[in-house]
Amino acid sequence: MDFDALEKLPEIKADHIFLVSKKGEPGLDLLAKSSIWNGLDAVKNGHVYEMNDPSNWTINGLIASEKTIDEVVKSLKK
């Protein structure tokens, strides 16, 4: 995990975070234990959405983009 990047997260001031990763990645446990991560407003307000299938998030194309948009909308409606 890039700790320099982690320290810069609060600068984003995000209301919602879409965390794109595969379940069980070792960095997720470190992230969950980080005081920087846990101090983010999006985390404190329960606005973190785990996207456990990163395939459409990392592929360019119409179908992948439509799937990504559908996942975002579905997550925000919960």
C-alpha cells in the first residue's frame, strides 16, 4: 500500500467513495485499520461502496461503462 497516497486522501474531501478491489486483498485490511481512512467523512458516514468485481471498472468500452454506471446508481440508492 502506498502510504503517501493514503496521506493525501483527506485532500479529496469525497462525500462518497467507490472502493474497487477484489475481496480479500491484503491492502483492504490495512486500509480498514488506518486512522487516516477511518477519519474520512465518507467512511464515517457509511458512504463507502465496495466494488468487488473490478473488471468493468478497469476496461474501456460501452458495455463496461454502462455496467459501472448501473453499479454506482444501485449503490447510491441503498
